[in-house]
Amino acid sequence: MAFKKMFGTGAKKFFFGAGIGAVASMVLSRVAPQWANHPIAKAGEAALSYSMGGFEAAIGTAATLLIGAPRGSQALDNVMTESL
């Protein structure tokens, strides 16, 4: 009940989309790990959340993808470590 009062409809859809995107990513990596980081799969996650919650949900899914993306030197360090 407190969740209904604390957030508006747009914020609830945003968080719903973030959750749907995370669950879809987890299921896809379990079922077909070769497709987990493919751009078509990421677009499919956004389309799934859009179909369930609208534009705000798709933005929530995109936000989780951007937050979880590797950054700068960390990605380079991973490549250097794996190539040794």
C-alpha cells in the first residue's frame, strides 16, 4: 500500500520494466547463453517490457542495460587478463 502512495504511475512502470528486463536477461542467459549479449536479444527485452508496461517500462529496461554495461579501462583490463 505504501508503494502506491510513494511512487506515481510512471515510476512504477519504470521499475516494472527494469525488473522484466532483468528477469528476461536472466532466463535468456540460462536457456541460450550464446544469445545473452546479442543486440537482437537486448531489443527483444525492451520490446517485451514495452508490450507489458508501455514506454516507461522500455525506458526502465534500457536503464538497466546502460547501468550494467562495462566501462572504459575495466573492459580493457578484462581483455588483457583473458588473453594471457
